[in-house]
Amino acid sequence: MAHTHNPTIANHGKAFMIGILLNTAYVVAEIIYGLIARSSALMADAGHNAKDVLTFNLD
């Protein structure tokens, strides 16, 4: 019995894509302001949020 996975991205809808884009924009803003303020807290939170965005279930 074979088990296969199709590497296609499922259609999660417009709201899901908006959520990804907003989270990505937030990460970029945190990185920019973290660098300007030399804030390790902002940079750490940007890394945490980036990981969250990258691990959204797209299948």
C-alpha cells in the first residue's frame, strides 16, 4: 500500500493570505525598528514572529 503526499498548496482563502502578509509586514517593521533602537527584545520578537509565519500550515 503506497502512501503519497502532493506538495501542492491548498486554497486557504483570502483571509489566510492577508494574515500571512500582515504578519510578514509586522516582522519587517520589528526588524527595522529593532535595528534603529538597537533593541534585542524587538529583534528576538521579530525572530519569533518570523518563525510563526514560516510554519503556517500551507497544505
